[in-house]
Amino acid sequence: MTAELTASESCGTGTYSSGAALDLLRIVRINEEIKRVVSVAFKINIMALNAIFLAKRAGNAALGFGVLSNELRVFSRDLRESMMSLTQLIHDLVGEVSVILQESRQDELFRKTVAGCPGNVKLGAVLECREARHDERAARISALRRGLRLAVDDAARLVELGGVLAKSAKIEAAYGAGFATSLGQVSGEFDGIVEEIRSSLDNLRRSSFFGGSA
């Protein structure tokens, strides 16, 4: 076995502590990336509000741009809600993995006690019961891991929509008459921020927590 074992794989061997510690580190890294996405998504909301006001000043020439800016504001809200669901899954995973780390230390004491009292049926039964609980906890972690990956994939699909909206806004900006330059600058910022979010989600999907290389 290597140190790269996940918690769910290592629980069954009785050496799950190192795997759980690695998983906890990976989860913390994922959470930091989620916080980054939330922060950037909030910027989109502020930018969209400013873009809507700018479109109103431009009048009929920027009607399409105004509609797209409002859709980008909705996108920002939906993305933040999506990230909140990921944060809840992260919270649950941290709880499960933390318990594994705590119980692993207790189990080590139990094993030493059992080794010092060979043939003690009661102590052996207690250890077996604890091992069974670890298997159940590992199954819950596996389910949460799958749920987190699916949630990340859903967020990535949402960001693809955001990318389409941002690129459409760039097209509409060209029809903004005297405001075309200002609208084009705003739409370019939209596009850049959506690409930044896409990069963050790509990092999440490549996380070694899901079997990736990051």
C-alpha cells in the first residue's frame, strides 16, 4: 500500500489514517478553490449591475447588451448557489474524515491492548465492531466524494452557459453606437472573469481527491 491511498481504500486495511490525512488536505485545497470561485462570481454580479446602468444610458442601441448583462447577473447568483451546495458537501466530508483520523488513534490503542491480551474475546469483538463502523464511514465518504464530483461537473456546465453569455455580450457591444467602446471593455472583462472561473473548476475536476493529478 502507498501513502496515496484514499480514506475509503485504506479503512479496510486498518491503515486508513494516512489516507484520511491526505484526503483532508485535498478537501481543504478544494475548499480554497471554491472560495475563489465565489469571490469572482460576486464580482460578476457587481459588474453586471454597472453594465445594466451603462446599457440604459446607451438607450436603444444597447438593449441586447442590457438583456445579456441581466442574464449574467442571474448567472452570478446561480453560480454562487451552486458553490454553496459544494461548500455543504465539503463540510460533511471534513466531518467524516476528521472522525476517521480521531478514531484511528483510538484504534491503535485497542490493537495494542488486544495484542497484549491474546484470546480476549470481548476486546476482539470491540475491535471488529469498530472496524465495521469504519467501513460504513468509508462508504459515506465515497458517496460524498461522488456527490461532490457531480456538483463540480454541474457547476462547470453552468459556467459554459456563462461563457456563451459573455461572448454574446461582446457581440452586442459592437452595436452600442457611441457607447460601443465602453460596452466592449465591460464585455471583455466579463469574458475574462468567466474564463478565470472555468480555470478554477478545471483545477477542481483534476483534483487527486477525485483520482486526478492535481
